Amino acid sequence: MRDASSVMPRPLSNSKEAIFDYCTRFVHAILPQRCLLCTAAAPLRPLCDDCHAQLPALTLARCPQCATPTTAAQLCGACIANPPAYASVSAAYQYAWPFSTLIQQFKYAGNLALAPMLAEALCASRPTPVDLIVPMPLGPARLRERGFNQALELARVASVLTNTPLSANACRRVQDRAPQAMLPWRERAKNIRGAFVYNTNLSGLRVAVVDDVMTTGATLNELARTLRKAGATEVHGWMVGRTLKQG
């Protein structure tokens, strides 16, 4: 696996934002580097060593299919009762502070300098090897609003680090619906149903879906259904973080 520090962030997914992205990278290069969380010196990455050590690693004792913590790394009851369309999920961190702060900076503030560090953590979580990487698609309206697809930025780096081909257009999201994060957990599967279509024949391929955070798994499950209709033999989730249900 290659070192993420050698993988430079590319322009934002939305080419209209490229000029802004280049200006941001230029300013980042000439100013002293500071930790995003505590402002201490951080010359080699966005976080200082102390803050990096505080990132909440996800326990190794987890369900091999959905990455929910289990007592002996066995399948959880939910995956046994209702097997999802995806075969496995790997994730590096629990979605909790201070990791959640980094995701907010990356996803909503457009801090693409975080992409190499986050993608390196994703790859270090030992995801299942695959033949093709597909980023989680973003709806047209949300892509225009945000200016980039954070999953594509992660997938670009992960593709280089793992030497795995990337297909940014294998599938697309055809409907803009209420953001999953704004909905109760029980309503998310219904909200995302039928949101994806495939553009590419994936017959015989093992596919990884790259995204920043998995919560209920409803979005991954729906995309996995679509990819399997396209011929994928297996679909695996490569996530940076996993939200754990409290209580």
C-alpha cells in the first residue's frame, strides 16, 4: 500500500470549483501547518500526533457484515434476520468526537487536505480486496450545492493506495431526496429506495463502495442492490467511519 502523503488531493469533483480549490491548496502550502483540532504544529498531516491518537478507533470485535460491535466478532442479529445486499463493511473509526469534527470539516467545509489522511485510515482498516472501486454517488442538486462529492475524493486516494481501478460513473443517483442524516433511522431505507441506476456492466466483479460514514447502512444496501443488478458478484463497503446506535 502506498503512503497517502504522496497522493495529492485533486481538484474538487465539480470542475466549476477548481479555481477555488487550487487557491485553497496554494494558501495551505505557504502558511505554517497547524492541527485542525488544537492548532498545535502539525507539519506532516492535518492533525498533530496527540489529536491523531485521540481518534476513536472502531473495536475489532464487530459483525463482519455490517461492522456493528459484537462480543466475539460474530454476525449480529440484524444481519442474520435480514441479510443485507452487501457482503461486508470495513471502517476505521467510530463516528464520535473528534473524528466527527474532521468529517464536518471535510464534507461541509470542503477541506480536501483531509482526504489523504482519511483514505489512508480507510485502507489501513483492512477492507476486503476487490476488483473495482465505486464512490457513493451524490444527487445532482447536492453536488451543485456542495461543489464536490466527498466519496469520490476518498475513492481517488484509496484507488491509488490499493492499486485498485476506480469507476466514478459506474452508477449514479437519479433522485434528490431528503438527506438521510435528517431522517429517523427507521425511515431511511424507504427514503433511499430506487435512488440509484447503473451505467456499467459489472458482471463477475467484486466491487467496493467508498463513503465517509455509514450509519444505518440503508444507502449502502440500496446501492449494493443496484450494483448486483449490474452483475457484481460481491459488494463491500469501504467506510472511514461507522455510526453506532446508542442504547
